[in-house]
Amino acid sequence: MGNLPVVTTSFVGRDSELVRVERALRDHRLVTLTGSGGVGKSRLALRTAERARERYAHGVWWADLSHLHDEELLATTVCDGVGLLDHSHRRPVAALADWLSDRTLLLVLDCCERIVGPCAQLVAELLAAAPGLTVLATSREPLGAVGELCVEVPPLSAGDDGDDAVRLFRERAAAVAPDLALDDPLNAAAAAEICRRLDGIPLAVELACVQLRGSSPQEITARLTSRMENLTDDTVWPRRHRALRTTIGWSHELCAPLERLLWARLSVFRGVVMVPDAEAVCAGGPLEPAAVAPALERLADQSVLRRTGDGYRMLDTLREYGAMWLTELGEDVLISDRHARHFAHVAVQAYAGWLGPSQVLWYHRIADTHADLCAALDHLLSEDPEMAMEMAGCAGLFWSCCGHLHQARSYLERVLALPLSTGPHRTRALWALGITLTLQGDHESASRVGEECRVSAEGDGDPETVLLATHSVSFTYLMMGRPLAAYSVSDRALLDHPGDPADAPSQLRCRVIRLFALSALGRLDEAYEEAMRLQRISLRFGEHWARAYADHQLALIHLLQGRPRHAESHARAMLAGKHELHDSLGIALGLDLLAGAIAAQGNGVAAARASGTGHTFWRMVGHPHRGTPELGAIREQWELRARQAAGDSAYELAYRRASAGDAERGLAHALERGLPG
């Protein structure tokens, strides 16, 4: 179990450091790898974590903090790192502490240097609450937390031909210049001299290796020697930083002018950079949109960027250098504003495309650009709060599905507290906040916001915002255990606004509420017809969200009416749909239904496994009611039947194994395996 990043380049040397860090982790619960930028702290932490997997029953988990500039998103970023998508209204730190409390795992916090104090406080709280937790951090300076053991990460050994820095040079050179004969004595001597000049700093060595495409090792040595001798101001660049400063500056100078411009402008991104986003944010002036994609490739070839799937990522040290140049160019405000407005537009596009065949792609897009969306909102809250309100409302439903409820609530409450204009954008932001509060179980606040949303919608004169408000109010009623009120509100709005869902997509959301309310009221035949209608509409538009909930209700109806095999089929279809959307709450609901369908067919052990996997997802989302309230009594009946079929001991064993196992692996098992014949 875990989420360690995948790195395609080899790990070289560090044998003694690995032993030292592994020994430190056996004796201390907080170990911080310290050292200057580019020295290889993250790679050493990753290698250590990979080798430590077997020692941690609940896995090794990685949280990248390099994009954080303050403590606002620290706890939620760590929650994301360990796979916790908490839906409760607890503080994220409290939810995280509870999630970790009975687990034995290694948590790696990478790049803590910008928020050292908050990191120390967070780690202290987590270690106190979770006795099985061990933390490995990387930072340019110690965290300063109680019980911390710091391990200074030195540069690679350099100076002789067999040293680790030279081994790294040889391995990277083989990829860059495969025809270069490094066994030639002159080339070997030059390689050793380069590594010595660069003080064995891995990032500096890798950047120097890139120059082998057009220069011999001897030429690189000569130019490097000249450059190093010209760096005499130790007050600006201390000795240990000069080698890295030299190679970054050298790499910058060797880039074509447009590549340097792109490097600087890319520094505003916080996460993975996709080509269309880079074109939208970075093109302008001499850098034409068509030139961006080739320039990205050339920057990757020069190790300024790292390829990640279909996108690119910039190392934090190189991003800092780019940001410095962006300020020198006088473009830092301009490009930050362009970045914010671009991602605001992405959120608006996603909302507009929600009801359609690209729905799943939009969910993934919003999830994948989360760090940049947050950065955009931070910028717009101070520079253009009206646009921030529109953006936050558009991202709301996606964030609630992707598990970012704490961020959604924070941003929505901040923007709605501002004295901004009334209208559809405000109504949508109120709707998004109402949904968020309901999912967190804060029904009192949700009811208040829902009423405010209803009043706002009445002033808009727009069927879509009226349906949005109806969805907020009726959803809160449903989750409070008031299905009749939920049915009455949603049914009235749907009768008053019978138009095409293409013109008012929230009609589909209200249909989902009306369907759930019908089944909760025991009107199963009506609910069945409603579910079939909802499926037909969903298929017509090619969307997945509502269709998955229709499958959920069909599974429940079939199960209650004694057709467990049909129920199982719909439960698996619901799981598949929610898995595509990365909707953990929906997955938890589906697993409960699947367990019931399997139990009704007499397979108590398989039902226990499905229920145990469901338990991991329920813990992940921290939902206070485990779905709508009436499901609790039904769930108890299914569990009793499964226990009777399997026997208490067999049931408990299967349940415990599944609930202690990896959630994604358990879900894959549930999706792929039917009942044994």
C-alpha cells in the first residue's frame, strides 16, 4: 500500500546514507533529511521509502509540499497524500489524526522548507495521536519538532573516477550521448574533474551532463572551470551553493531566448503542467502558442523539466530560479494573473460540460489541476473576487466528488463573506457551499445556506439556479432523514420546470434526490420507474454521475424486492461508474449494496469482504451517517444474514482482512469478481 512517485531514472550510490537513514527510522519516529537544494534529499527519501515497504503494514505514503507557500492547505495536502478524503466537518488535522491512529505506516513529507513551523506543529499532533506513525521529512532546514533526528544529506563523493558522482555522470551521459566513450582516459579524467568542480551535487551533475549533446567532456570542463573562478562573492553564493548556481545559470544561458522566457513563465504553475495550459498561460509576445509545445520538449531534454505522463513538472529549485527571472522581466504579476484567469476559465468550462460525454474527463481534469486551481483562487480572491466567486461555484460539485470538501468550504465561505454582487454566480456559490456542508454533516449550517440560496435564486429569474437551490435544500432534507420533505421540494421544482436538462442540468440533480426520496418512503414501484427514466436521460447525454446513482437505487429496489442477482449487477455497475469519477462516497455506498446483494445469495464470506472494503472507504470519507439515514437498519439486516451464512468467526476474519487491506485493491477485487459458481 502507498502512493510513492514513480521515477524512471536510476538511483546511484548513497549506500552509507541509506543505511544511516534506515537505522534512524528504526530508532526515531521523526527523521528529517536536511541539505541544500539539488543535493538529492527527495531521491534519498524515495529510495528509503521503497526499501522500507515491508516494515509498515499500512504502507508508505508520500505528500509533496513543494507547491505550498503557506499553511492554509498543509493538512488537506497531507490528507490527499495518504488517501483520506474526509467528508466530515472536523478540522482536517483531527480527521487525519483519527485516520492514522490505528495504522502502522511511514509518511514522507517532501519539501517542507517554506512552511517549517506549520510542518513541525502538524507532525507533533500526528505523532501524538498515532503511535504506529513514522515520519520522514525533507527540508533545507530542520523542522525543530520535539524528538526530531536530522540527517544531513551530503553531496555525492566526487574527485576520483570511481566515486558516486562520476557513476551518476556516466549513467546520465549514457542516455544523453550513448556514443561517448567514457572509458577513454581523457574523457574519464574530464568527467571526474566536472564532478569535482560541481562538488558532487546530483542536480548540478545532471544539468552538466545535458551539455554532452553538443560538447565534449573536455570542453565542458574548460567552460565550467572559467565560470567557477568568476564566482567570487561568497556573501551572495556560499561555496556549497556555487556549483548548483553555476549549472542552473549555465543551463539558463544555453537555452534559446524563447526557452528561457518559457522557463520563467512556467514558474507560476504549482502542479503538473499540461501543454494546453502552458500554451494558454505562457504564450504571448515573442512566444507564439505554436512554439510552446516544442519548447517544453527542449526544456525536458535539457533536464529543466521532468516528463510526467502527458505533462511536465519542474523541480522546486529550478522553479525558484525561473520565478527570479520572471520578476526580473517584470512579468510576475502579469503571468500570475493570466494563470489565475486561465484556471478560472477551466472551472467554468468544466461546469458547462458537466452534463455530457466529457463528464468523466472534466472530473479528472479538476482533480489533476487541484493545486493550480487553489493557487488561482488565492490570487483572484485579492485581485478579482467576482471571478473568484464564479470559479468557486463552478468547482464546487467537482470538489465535493473528488473529496476536497475542506478546501471547497474554505474558499466558498471566504468568497461569500465579501460584499459582492447578487446574481447567478452568487446563487451557484451558495449551492456549492450548501452541498459541501450537507456532505460534511453540518446540516444546521446547510439548511441556513440552502434558504439563502433559494432566496437568491428567486431574484435571478433563471430556471437553472432555481433548480440548483432546490437541489441544495432537498439534498439537506434527504440527509437529515426527512425524505418526504425532500420529495415534496424536488418534485414541485421538477413540475414547475419541465424543460430539457440540456438547458437546465440541475434538473438531473433534482431527479436524483426525488428518486432517493421515493425509495426511502417505501414507494418502490414509483422509484423503479423514476430510476429507469433517469438512466434513459443519462444515457442520452452520455453522463455517468446520475446514471451511477440510478444504478444504486435499482440495486436497492431489486434487493428489497427479493432479486439479489439483479441487485448485484446494478451495484457493480454503480461501483464502476463511481470509480471512473473517483467518487469515494459513491464507492462506499455501492460496496454496502454489493455486500447486501451477495449476502442475500448466501455467500457470507464474500459479503464480509465487500463490507470490509466498504469500511475502508467509509473511514476514508469520514461520513457521519454512512449514506442516507434509513440505510442503517437495512445494512444491519444484510450483515446479520451474512454472519449466519458464513459463521461469526469466518465473517470476522474476512471482514478484518478486507478492512485492514488496501482500499483500491479491495475495490478492484469487488469489480472483477462475481460470485463463485
